[in-house]
Amino acid sequence: MEAVVIGEHCKVSYIEEVPCIMIQWFGLPPTEEFRMGCNTVLEMMKKYSATKVLTDNSHVKVFSVTDQKWLNETWLPKAEALGYRVSATLIAEGDPFITFAVNNIMANRNPNKFKARYFTKYDEAIQWLKEC
């Protein structure tokens, strides 16, 4: 499994068995690390022709509104152009702030061409991604 560590707050990996790109967030990522992490996902999507992403937000504090806006307006169109169609997101059970942020990010996705689900367990997310 190829993995790239970006600063203290992000790790991006390719999971061959699914296949998908996994991005893991830790703590409170500054904007520069957030964007580097997201852009690394794009690079790996292109390299592996991956259309699925597993985002692990179970250890993150929260993303800034500016970063959420950038993700939807700048990053998402690039990801969709690479074939991004399926997203599984891991969240900590009972974390209302992360749940709100994830819902805010996902609100702009077209449900007719994009599948997305939230999970609190890694194994369940992986299984769902394999079935998509």
C-alpha cells in the first residue's frame, strides 16, 4: 500500500483491495496541509484510476469554512473530472461538529451521479466501498 504523510495532520494511502484512495485526518489541519492532502488524493486518483475515496474524519477536530468552500468549489470539480463517484466517510460516533461539517461538504454533491455514506466502523466502510 502506497502512503504519503503530509505534515502532522494528514496521511493519504492507496488501498488496492477495494480499490480506493484513503485520506486520514488528525487534529486540526491548517489550510496548507488540508489542500496538500486533498491534492495528493487527486494525484493518487489519477495514478491508480481510482473513483472511490475513503475519508477518515474520526480523529479530526473540524475543517474551516474556507477549506470546506475550497473543497466544494475547487477540488470537487477536479476530482469529478477524474471519475470520483463514490465516497465513504468515517466519523467519530456522536461528534456533532464533524457530522455538521461533513454534511455541509456533502450537500453540494449530485446524488444522481455520486454515492456517499457515513460510517463509524472502518470494516463496514471498506465492505460498502467494495460493493459499490
